[in-house]
Amino acid sequence: MQQHPRQRYEAICEASPDAIILVDHGGRITYANARVTDLFGYEPSELVGEPIEILVPESVREEHVAKRDAYIADPETRPMGAGLDLSGRRKDGSKIPIDISLSPIESDGRREYMVVVRDVRDRETLRAKYQTILQAVPDAVVVADAATGEIVEANERVAELLGDDPAEFVGRPQTALHPSEEADRYRALFEEYIASPRSDQPILHEFPDGSDIHVETSAGERIPVEINAHVFDLYDRRLVAGVFRDVTDRKEYERQLRALHAATRELVAADGREEIAALVADAARTILGYEYNVVRLVEDDRLRPVAVTDGAETEMGERPAYPTESPSPVSHAYDNGTSLRYDDVRDLEDGYDRGEACSAMYHPMGDHGVISIVDPAVGAFDRSDEELASVLSVNAEIALNRLAYERTLERQNERLDEFASVVAHDLRNPLNVAQALLEVDRADDGDCHADEIEAVLDRMAGIIDDVLTMVRSGYEVDDVESIQFGSIADDCWEHVATADATIRVESAGLFYADSSRIRNLFENLFRNAVEHGGADVTVSLALSADGFSVADDGPGIPPGKRDRVLEPGWTTGEDGTGLGLNIVREIAQAHGWSVDVTESEFGGARFEFSGVRTVPYDDSFEST
């Protein structure tokens, strides 16, 4: 038996998870499914024959009747009150949030209207939580439609950041947050992020070209920001939430750090302690913005003011010298090697007059002195101020350490140069005479000990050469430059007596080193290989991503002796000076490299250097 169309509608309606109501042309309910009981508290039979307004809150019933009549006059399938918060009235008079869809249907030759009512109480609960979180975030938060870029939400912090009522932004494009003349650029950034959201790195802090991201205030001020962005779905709608954080202070901090590091080059290049002190005081004023600072250096157990800014002299008058040990914070910072910060230095009762100074910081420069920074305001310095001043003090200490080292080194070099002159003149001249006399005696009577004497003299000459290398060339690295690995190896090989030995450069590329020192290193390694590996030894060199190696196919070095071969004076040969491999180690360490002695693939000695800045060439590079 064929089922009546009305029965088919009702069967479908009973299976629906939503409340479904049929309404006639006069607005009265002709059918309600069982879900109306859960949603409105009415049994379906209680609603049949009642006007649909029984389910509408009393405050909007009159308005609803007008809208109902308008819909019946021109029906179409559509949601009701799209974008509005709709409410229904339960049997007990309470209101519940709902969504409504309307559709005209034909049944038994007459038109009725299907009302599908969905319970959105869970959705409203979620929305309430969402709104609570949105307002609780301490930064400005803007939520936009991912598809259109239209702003749909903005929390109260937006007003603090941009100076406008958050409601003013709702409905506007997300580009309204940014400089207007760059709207296309910010729209492209937004669309690129939506297309490929980075869940691992959701924070946007710059454009691909490295330029800063800005928002623009109502007053036209540009503020650098970072945006912590997240794409999410809510109510079947894809949204993107952006948490905007003002990074003005961070950018300024980074700028000051870069400026401090740049100023360090001037500090290191300074010729005297007073010049360094003046540069430190100027950097504290111009880079960090501290107008009132004093730089004291130690002289005769007293911390004497060497550089005083105009502001400090005006505010505090002539500054005294402090004993290195006294109750003053300057002395305490120096004696303990710790930084001190006071919100109000007037609370100290140490008997020293600091004029109008209130806030104060004291930063030691190692064993050299102290930087004093003050301000007339109470609590003027925060943690970032303390960190920046600490960076300056460390840089000053480095410069002063270097200056002291250079002064000591100059004195040592003067003594070493005198020693080198003695070695070069007072030892080499008699040695040359002895060698000449040996040749005369050999020509006259063929002395059977001539070869042994010549070997001893050659060894003495080798010792003199090694000592002169150590004294005159030293181990210090003067000028690091890029060097062709194969070219310098071949050049050094030509300057060593290698007999029938062979050199093989297994890989090409660049490495960074002091060219004069690297020559000493290679030549000593080559001499060592020939001395211990024999006249026909093969020496192999290879460049890697982190260093290079020099290996041979000689007898090698026993494992128990590999840790000692780089020590000064250690040698396995009767004719060795014991200085050559120590020179290799010292030159490597002067470059900041590590050197290990291992076994080569042919059983010989292998010297591996790591921590080297290299640029190996691969096949593709060579082919170009």
C-alpha cells in the first residue's frame, strides 16, 4: 500500500536529531516531532493547533508575527535571522539559544512551512568560554574570518595597543590594523599564512625580506609587533586568531646590543686605559641613554674616576676616588666582582655624597675598575638596563684585558727579541765556522768521524731554526684569510727537503687561517713525515666540513705515545729537536682548532685538525 506523502514527511521528521515543526498559512502548528519535548518541554500534541508564537519569547512576539507574515508572503528555503542571536521560549517560560531554518513544503495539495529548530546551548557555552579567554589574554587579540579577512572579534587590549574602540574594527578587513599604504603587502602576508599555517612556528615577527611587521595606531604611530597566529574552526566557520604583542622595547634592546657589540671594536682598538674609559662612558651615554655615569680605574689600590659624563658632573659634582676596600658600593662591586643595583642609593649610610642621585648601578670591569651609573629618579633601572650595562662592563673588561696582555706581550717580545739576536749571532756564527772547518779537515785527511760531526752540527742548526721560529714568528694569529687548501700545501711542500717523497691532496676547497702560521704548521708536519717515514713516504692531505688532515704511510706512532708527541722536547729520533710538532699544536690552538694524533688508513701517522672554518669544493662546484 503506497504511503501517504504526509506520513513520509512525518517519518523523516521523527528520525531527525533536531526539533521539527510544521506551520500552516495562518501560522498555527500542524505537526511537531518528539524532539520538541527535549527542547521546549512540550509534548507534541500540546503544540498542535497553537500559534508558532507560543515558542517565541513574549518580548519579541509582535515583531515575530510581522516577520512570519512576511516570510509566508514570499517563502524560500533559508536560515532565519542569519548572524543574529535567536532565542526560544520553553514551557516553563525560560529562554534557550536556538538556530532556525525555514522551508516551504507541499502536502496534500496545500502549502505548509517546515521550521527546523536546533539547540545551540552547547555552542553558546563554548562561545562564553571563548569570550572569557579572549578577554583574559594580556595582549591584543583580533579574530578574523580566514576566507575573507574580515575582523569578527577584538578584545579590550586592542584599545590599549591601537587607541581605538575594539568594536570599531569589527566588520573591517584585517589590513585596517596595519599601515594603510601597505595594505596589499599585509593582505598577502595574511593569505600566505592561511594557505600554509605554520603550527610549529606560528609567530610572525617579520616579512620574508626581514623587515618588521607594524600596526598603526589611531594617531598614525607605527608600532613593531609580533603576531602569534592560530587557525581554528568555530561553528562551522574557519577563523584565525592573532595575538599582537608590542615588541618596541625588545627591538630597542636588540638595537642597543648590536650597537654595544659594534662599539667593542673601538674599545679593542684603543691605545690606552684612559681612552677605553672615555669610550665606555660615551657608550653608556649615547647607546644606553645613561646620562649620569662614571668610569673608575684602579690605580695604587684606589678606584679613581677617569671618565665622568657632563650629566654626572653636573648632578653629583666632583667625584671622589674610592679605596678598593671600603663600605661604598663601588668598592663592594669591585672587591666581590658582582654587579649591584639600588632603587634609591640614598638609603646607604656610607658617608659619601652623591648629590641628587637616587637610582644607581655598579658594574665591575674585572680587575680593572667599575662603571657607576645613576639617575635622579627612584627605581629608574629595570632588569634590561642591568643586563645592557653588564654587557658593556664585560666588553670593557675584554678590552682592558687585551690592552694589559699586549703591554705584557710587548715587554716579553722585547726580551725574546734580545734572546733571538743572541741565538742568531752568538750561536750561528760559531756553528758556521765549525761547519767550514769540518769541510777543510774532510778534504785534508778524510776524518772517519766527519759524518757524525756533520749530523750533530745539522741538528744544532735545526734547533736554532725551530727556536727562531718560536721566538720571531710566535704562535699568535695576526690575520685570518681564506686560503686555497691544495695550493698552500703544494707551496709548503716545495720548501721542505722531501727527497723522493710524494704529496697527494685528496680534496679541494678553502679554509681560513693565518697564512704565515699555516706555512710553519704544514712544513713541520712534512718534515716529520719524511724524517720518520723515509725518503719515499707518501703524505696525503684532505679537507672536510669541519677541518683537515695530514696523514702518511710511514711506520706510524704507537698508541701509547700519541698523546705525547705534541709536547715540547718530545722526539723519537736521535736527530729530532722535539720542537716541530709542538709548534704544530701551538699554531692550531692559536687558531682555536683541536688536533688529534691517530693512525692513517695505511698504518702511518695521521694528524686531524677540527674546529676549522672550511669551504670544501664538491664535484658540482669544480665542474662550474
